[in-house]
Amino acid sequence: MFTRVHQYSTNEQVRVPNVIALVGLPARGKTYISYKLCRYLNWIGIKTRAFNVGEYRRQACDFEKEGKADFFDHSNERAVRIRDECAKHAMEDMGRYLDSKKGEVAVFDATNTTRPRRKMLLDFCNREDHETKFRLFFIESVCDDPDIIDSNITEVKVNSPDYKGRMTEEQAKQDFLQRIEKYSAQYAPLCEEKDAELSFIKVINAGRSFFVHNVNGHVQSRVVYFLMNIHLLPRSIYLTRHGESEYNKIGRLGGDSPLSENGVCYAHKLRKYFEKENIQDLRIWCSQKIRVAQTANHLKDLAAHVEYWKVLDEIDAGICEGLTYEDFEARYPKQFSERDKDKYHYRYPSGESYEDLVARLEPVIMELERQSNVLVISHQATIRCILAYFDNKKREELPYLNVPLHTVIKLTPKAYSCQIEMFKFKIDAVDTYRAKPTEELPWELNGTESNLCRSP
Amino acid sequence: MFTRVHQYSTNEQVRVPNVIALVGLPARGKTYISYKLCRYLNWIGIKTRAFNVGEYRRQACDFEKEGKADFFDHSNERAVRIRDECAKHAMEDMGRYLDSKKGEVAVFDATNTTRPRRKMLLDFCNREDHETKFRLFFIESVCDDPDIIDSNITEVKVNSPDYKGRMTEEQAKQDFLQRIEKYSAQYAPLCEEKDAELSFIKVINAGRSFFVHNVNGHVQSRVVYFLMNIHLLPRSIYLTRHGESEYNKIGRLGGDSPLSENGVCYAHKLRKYFEKENIQDLRIWCSQKIRVAQTANHLKDLAAHVEYWKVLDEIDAGICEGLTYEDFEARYPKQFSERDKDKYHYRYPSGESYEDLVARLEPVIMELERQSNVLVISHQATIRCILAYFDNKKREELPYLNVPLHTVIKLTPKAYSCQIEMFKFKIDAVDTYRAKPTEELPWELNGTESNLCRSP
């Protein structure tokens, strides 16, 4: 799971490098899958990078000059040579990335629609000069639903660097459809009999069905499970901390104190906010702490479902539970400075680290991927982890993300990113943010759009 | 997942009843899948029961008198009627089980090889007179590998109540092969196009491939992931607690104390034991507590792999950490008696319950299912949970399973059970077992064979 599922990063001693190669015609969501996989694997602590052969091709030549869709014609010898070179180049980079141990998983994002190309990849993975042979897994995206293909072309491809600003949307679309046809002529789908020795998953019609063959090892098993849980239906995820607690007011860490007066006021306003949002079938997930349950109580009847997950509890501060930062520094000065040095990996004595938290929250992420609209009411550290996943933040930044009290963070996942909106409520609350001592800027979210901060 | 994955039992407020129906010719491992699923779902807190139509048939008539394999001939009208009646009877029982909320998942273990039979099931699940409609999921086991079929017939079927003691093994086998043929004549496998609206998984050749279609909801998603992780290859799982610790000696709960002198002695002997066992590719999984790491240190070089999982840490006794049972009773008498009343659900203030532990250990179970030979070095409460899974123990019994110090528990999974062997080492250790006050018998393992207790 899993963990290995639960201790990805620190304890894997014998980890085989994995190559995950996409297979499929253009506009089948290969880059979407590749983006989501990278984000997920990196977040759980498996260092992963995507190698997009299209990018190599764009660097190598100007496909417009090369004849647009004709560039992808199998009989265009010059183009075939260039495309082969680009694939080889990407493969070599991938090999260096894995051999150097900089990464553990490389995602090879290309069409890989012919058997010879896949054979070339397999031979590359088995080459004797690698430190360890690479384990190869294919993800084929098969789609015969014209609506899905059409929406993919319209949404993504006409905005591709190949077309953007170079021709009209309609021209781009026509050229792209021709490109698909060129590929279709040579396409050999993965096949249970002919490719019996390979390991692969076929994702059929954007996840309506799956064919899984010969899954081998932990990474492949995780990838399969992840692919089966993601979906593209529109929805939003809402994150908020509990209302201000009595402990927040006096600056103490952890504990299980009730809401302050301001905190209760936030719970009321939160209810009003969700009354307006008027979401069908809203699910509320809470931690098991009193301050969270109290906050959730005000919204109970708006939800189809309220669940109390222990895994959503705040980071366990171990021997520092109940202390203020000042107490902590005074009593354990060495620990205190250790924490500042590497906050992500620092584990409170008898408590947890952010890394531990990520492992504990993995099930929440997987379930969030599966669900539609969910409100998560939890804590500063746990929400930082969840936010880092959706906003693709590095682990160094994760423990410094600013998640203020009395604020709703609304996430709306898009194909290649996640739109983030912050709604700060006008109710007083203490500021529990503690910046990295050396840092200037406390945080910055990637998001897709500017981070809207409004008061509802 | 996951809980939902992590809070199965306590928080599911809107849970749809699920029917999981097997599909497949005889000797395709349907009952094996059904057994494993029931064990797994019950262990994670989803109440599940299997309804085996074969058992109803055996109660309804003597198939030997009815003509053995001919009983399964489609043209045998009397037999068809009896078989239909049995299926309906099982369905009605299943309906009562789910409607009464006694159970959440019913596994319908029958061949279900024809479309009309599956239609009948679907209609049954959608019947208006149920409290809630049942969600239906099919698991089809498809196998064309003659070796797998043959071994299944030989191992399981000739020992079936239909044959045992009634004829020779060879006669039984021949009759059974005829029975398969009778079924084959009518068999309509599930099909992506014709059954597009159904939700199903096809397990192909005992897990070499899978076809997954239209998975719907949490339970189905868990089931799919579980099926993809189980395997039938021979292997053993070894469980042991750390050697005796300093805290064990003085009867204190939890903490993070080092090994006692006896404990160190155990670590040495443990090494000798595994030197003799001489296991290829042994994996060692440890908790992150000092006493466990110290124990594992002596075996490190015998293993292909050592991992330290936080989820394997001992139950968190919260405010009772570091207390003895006497302290606990004296300081918190009410809590102490609460715990005795319902030890499985009792949660230490600011700590964990056994129920919490099961949720935390689910990833370990899933990964143990995937792996070959593993040694788990962990703690009394965590090992109780793992043992309860493999030995199919009820949650009331789980917290009272006797897991003494200085003992290796060797589990060898079989098709319908798990062989359990206990190796008690001759090294002194305190007894940390505390029986249920009212109970006479401390424990009893199901196992397959008598529980061998030997000293190696």
C-alpha cells in the first residue's frame, strides 16, 4: 500500500527503477495520466519525472515547416528519422536519471503505438550497462468514444505549443485529426496474447473499463490502483481548519481543546457559506478532535454524509503536545533548531514528522480522487499535506504553506493543474503561522489562476 | 480507501448494501475468492457473509441419487427446477441478511454462468421491497490454463462433501470433469458490450490478467484492489514480537525502552532460527521502536530487505503510556473497567483502540498478501490484529489472542485456511498476557492443523 505503502521514502532499500511508458493515439489523455502520476508518486515520496518525447521533437525541429500533420506520416523518411532520434534522446536522458539514482520512476510520455518502438524500449530497459535493469510497465489509453476524443482535442490540443498562435482553432483541430489518422495506420494495441510477457494496463474510455496484465511489484501495483480511482468529472474539494480553538488562542500546540468564541462564530459563518454553495451530495470528512467535531456540527444537516477519520487528526507533536513554541524552544533548544533545519523530515520525539503525515494521509488523497464534492475539516499540518498534493508543491515548501484559520480553500481540479481559491472570513483569529526563520516569502501557491482571496 | 479506508466501521453513515456475485465454471476458484473476500471485508469492519448455493443444493437433495454429473445437465428438468429453487432460496436469505442490516456485503457464491441467471440476480437486487436497492458486482473467474484447473480439481473438489467417502478420487475427478462440461454448454461469459451496464471484474488465469468494468463505489473499489493483490504461490509469513524489553520487565505499557538481557538473548536465537530456515529473499518489516530495531539488527544480513514501518508501532496507549496495569487501574478506574467491557472498541484517551489499529494495519495486510516470505517484528497488539486476519478470528476475540514474548508464529496460507505453527523459544520472559476478567479460556486459534508448539 500500500507502503511500503506507508513508508515509501525512508525505507525502501531494494528499489528497482521503474519505467512507465504511455501507449496510445494522440488525444487519448496520455499527458494527463503522466502529469497525475508524477504528482502522485512524488507526493508519496517516490521520485518521479516525466520525459515527454513531444517536447524533444519541438526542440529538434519546427513541425510547421516540416509539413504539419505530414510530419507524422510513416512514409516521411526524414521525419521518421527525426522522431526516432528524439525518442532515443529522451530514452538516454531517462536512463541517466534512473542510473544516477536521482529518480526512481521515469514516465516515458510518447505514443509508442508500434511494436518495434515498444521492443526498443524493452531492450533499453534490459540493457546490461544499467546499474540495475529497469522494470517496464505500459499504460495504454484506448478510447473509441468520440465525445471524449473531441473534448480532449478541443480543450488541450488546440492550445498545444504546436499550434497556439500559429493557426486558427479550426485549422489546428483539422491538422490534429490528420495527425491521429497518420498514427492510426501504424497502431498496434497491446494484446494479451502477443504481448503476454509484458506488464501493462489498458485504460479504456477514460476509465470506464481496465484491462490489467502481469502486474509486477509495488510501484506498478500502486499505479494501477491510482489509475482506477482518478476521474475527470467536474467537482470541488473544500479544505478548512476547525474554527479557532482555546489552545490556538494561547498558542499551544496540539491538544484537544474546544472552540473559542471566535471559533464558534466561524462555524456559523461556514454553515452560511455552504448554504449558499448549495452542493448536492456533499460529503464532510472530519478529524476526531473536539474542535473539528464542533465545527462540523453546525453543518451536519447540509451534508449527505459526515465521517470522522482518525487519519485526519493533527500532526502528533509527541513530547511537545500542549507546549507553546516558546516553551518548546526553551525546553528543547536542540530539537527546536533541528526542526527548523528540515521541517519536512523532522519527527517530534514520540510524535510524527510531516513525512509520516503524508504516509498517513495517502488513503485520504486516494479517496478524494475517487469522490465528487467533499469538505475536509482538519488541521494546519494535515491540510498543508493535502494542499501540497493538489498544488504539486515540493516537500521543502510543504511545511511552510500558509493555511490560516477561518479560511475556506476551494480546489477545483483541472486536467493539468488545480484551481485554488481562498475565502478568508472576516472573523478574528490568531495567526498560527510560523515562517521559516531564514525565509522571506512565506508561501506561494501554484494554482492555475491567480489565487483569489475574497471574503464571501 | 481507503476508509473510508481508514474508518470503515464507525463512520459509514450512508452505506449501500452490496451483493458480490461470483461467475465461472466449476473449479475456477470461486469459493476460494469468496472465502478470502469474506475474511478481508470482515476484518476491515465491513460485515460480510457468503451464501454458497452448492450448500443449499446439498441440503435439498442427494446429488448422487439424482445422477451425479447428470444432475447438472441443462436438459434434466427436475434437476433444473431443484437448482433454481436453491438459488432462489439462497437469494432470499441474502436479502434478509442485508435488509435486516445484519450485514453490509453478501457474497453470492454460485456458478451464475448464464445471462438469465444473472438477470434474475440483478432484478432481485433492484426489487422495490428492499430497504435500499442492493449494489451488484460480479467477479468472474476465467481460466484456460489446464494446470490451474487440474490442481484445483485435485486439491479441492475431490474432497468436496459431494464426493468425499462416496467414491474413489479418480471417480470423483471424472464425475467432476463431466459436471464442468455440462456447465460449459450453457456458459455465457461476461462481456464488455453485452453487459455494458453491469459492474464486474474478470479474474483471468488466477490473477495473471484482470478485466475491470464500471467499478462503482467504495466496496467494489476495495474488492478490486484486494483481488489484484492476492496470490496462491507457496510462502510463509513469520510474526514475532521484539525480545523482552526493560519496560516489559517492570510491567509498563508502551514507551520506547531497549531490550532486556533476555531480550538480547532472544534476538540471537532468532537469528539462529532463521539461519536454519534459510529463506531466499526474506523481507523483514519492523516497527520504528527501539526494542524492535534492536531485535532486527541481529538478522539484518539474512534479509534481502529490512523496512521500518511506523504503522507497525505498538498501540498508542495515550495517557496510559508508561503506566503499569496497576497504575492504570488505580488512576483511571472507570477507564480501566470500560476497557474490560469492550476491549476491541475501547480507545485509550489521546491514544488508540484495537479498531484504530486494524485500520492502520490494513496496508500491511494488503502488502503481506502481495509478498512472498516476510518476517514481521512488531508488538503484542499489532500482531494480534495481523493474526486475527490470517486466522479469521472475530473482533471480540482479537484483543485476547495470546501472543507471548520469545515466540515465532509461522503462518502458511492455504486455499481455505491458514496453517499456524508456534515456536516457543526457551528463553525466560515475563508474561504480558492479561486475560479477560470473566473469561476462562485465554485463546484458541482456528488454524488448519493442531497448533504445534515446539521449541526449535
